Amino acid sequence: LLPEPAFLHLAHATLSSLSDLLSDLLTSPSVAPLLPPSADADFAAGVLTLRLGPGRGTFVLNTQTPNRQVWLSSPVSGPWRFG
């Protein structure tokens, strides 16, 4: 089992980078016109939320520190756990 400080560092760095990439993608000229203006990616308190608007749903990635996992909640495929 990965030590908690190492897990938290890696998880935060990964989710933060993913948030930056998603934010860039959502504002790119090739993707932005396909989504509602309210579509966004937000990373706060260890939770990455991707809102794609009505009909597309909201995806949530968050850390589960006790089991050293990252969980994904998807309106398309349901829950996933990565550890």
C-alpha cells in the first residue's frame, strides 16, 4: 500500500493536470462550439468535476484516501474505481 502522503501527492498532481487539460479542451475552437456555454471542469478539495451540460451529464473524479483509490462517477457507465 502506497504511503498516504505519496498517494495524496500523486492523486492531487494527476487530477490537477487532468483538470487543466480538460479546461483547455473545453475552450478549444474545435470542441467549444459542440458544448453548451455552461460546460466546465472544476478541481477543488480533491474533487474534479466535469460538467458537459444537459443530455451529456456530469462526471466526478475524487480520491478515496483510505483505500488509495481514485473513483469516477459517470452518467454513462456508472462508478469506476482505480487503485
